[in-house]
Amino acid sequence: MSTEKKGTDLLRVTALAGGVGGAKLAAGLAACLPPSKLTVIVNIGDDFDHLGLRICPDLDTVCYTLAGIANPITGWGRAEESWGAYEEIVNLGGSAWFRLGDRDLATHIIRTNRLREGEPLSEITAGLCEMWGIDLTVLPASDDPIPTQVYTEDGILPFQEYFVENKCIPKVRKFRFLGIEHAHPTPGVINAIRAADIVVICPSNPWVSIDPILAIPGIYDEVKQKEVIAVSPIIAGETIKGPAAKMYCELGIAPSAFAVAQHYIGLLSGFIFDIADTVFEKDIKNLGLSTFITNTVMLNENERQRFAQEVIEFSMDLIAK
């Protein structure tokens, strides 16, 4: 589908993203904006080591989606995947809780080797993007590891053990990003924020996809200087994918579009949420935010582009005020 890029030559967008929802909107924006006008900053809090390999789930989900090679059913992993290596690892007594497809495995092997040779994650990501034909700028939020720790009723769990191995069952109490006080934004992140006309917080999990980005010293303060809009990942009290709504409940907050708007209060100029949550419009406006209500579900490429164009038009209206 060819989307008319009306007025977008003058708009520069920096998007903060993680997970499937963030990847979908990033891909929609990429279809509507010239590559030079879009930068995507991606969460690295869920990165971890597995079988001796460095795995970057959010970064890979965003890149695979932008490249058009993501699994269309799950939204993560590679399309047309095979599982020979994983099956043999399990047969040999290896870990079975985190599945790695053969195509996906190649990404992790290349990344790990280059990290061991001293190359920073941001440069490796740029090289992979070039190989996959991604011509916009994708930046991991930091080259420094900031692994998310999930404090639960059952103890402290590394994020992927909570998310994948334990299937998000333990009740959460809080989150911590190890080493965050010593982390630095990836080269290019601060400049991308400063150059942006609008910063878009994608419909990603606020607690574990967006908060790790904003917690990196220097990033929040720079974002706060810009016009910022966020898209709610919660629709009618639920999420399409992921545990965000469950996390809100367990932290004593009713999951809703209003709760997401409150999560980012003090940072936002505008907020986009689904037509299923029109009931919250007055409350969200009372937070001092401009609002836009639409169908935020992106089930296919056409819907991603339709929604991204709406995000762009709302951004331009906000800037023009």
C-alpha cells in the first residue's frame, strides 16, 4: 500500500518503542515518513544472555518488523522460521524455556561475536539494519546493559525469566533497572530527541519498555523539552499482547487509558487512545492533554499505515497550536 506522505517532509519524529505494539507503530511511521525524518529509540531493558549469546528481544522485534521479516502470527521472531538447532539443543539436555529459531539464532550469533570483539551494540544494530534494508535510524537506548529486574511475591526475577519462563504469573511489586545510574544514552539518542519536532511514545508497556528508556540519565530531561505524545497500549482495560494490564492491577492501579496518561503525566502534550475508551476523554483532558480518539488496533500493514498517518496528523496539529 502506498501512503500519501502529506506534509510529512517538514516533520521530524523520534519514537520510543519496545515490544510488538511499539514495533507495529514504528513500521507504520516508517511507511509514512521519509527515512531521514524518523528515528526509533528502542528499549534494551529486556536484553539478556542465553546459551552464551546476547539476546535483544525488543530491538530484534522492532528491526524484524521494520524489515518486513517478522513472524506475522506472533509479531516477534522471524517469518518462515525453522527450529532444528533449538530441537537439537533440547535433545542434548540444553535449556528449553527460551526458544530460538534458526534464523533468529543467526542474528544472536553475529551480534555476540561482534560484541566480544569490542563493537558497541549501536554500531552492530546499524550494520544489521543495513543488511536487512532498513534505511531509517534505529538506536538501542544505550550501549550499556540495564537489565530489568522484576520484584515479585516470589522473589526477584530477571525480566525474561519472569516473562517467558514463568509466563508472567508471579505478582509484581516493582521494577529495577540494574546499572541505570551509570548508563549513558547511545551516541545519537540525545541529538535525535533534540532534532525532533515531536517525540512519540509508542503503544509499548510503560513499565518495562518505555520506563527503562526514560530512566537512562539525560533522556527524560531531553524528552521533557519537546512536544510529546503517547499512545495507550491498554484498550478497554486489556492489552492486545503482553502483561501491562496485569502489572497495573498488581501494582494497585486500575488498568485503563487514563492510567497510562497518568503514568506519563508531566511529560506529555497529547495522548492518543482507542474508541473503546471514549469514557476517559474528559478525565484525560483534565490532565491538561490534547486528545485524539481512534481505532488504535493494528492487525495488518494497512492498519499500521492508517494509524501512523493519524498519529502524524495529530502531531502536526499539536505543533501548530
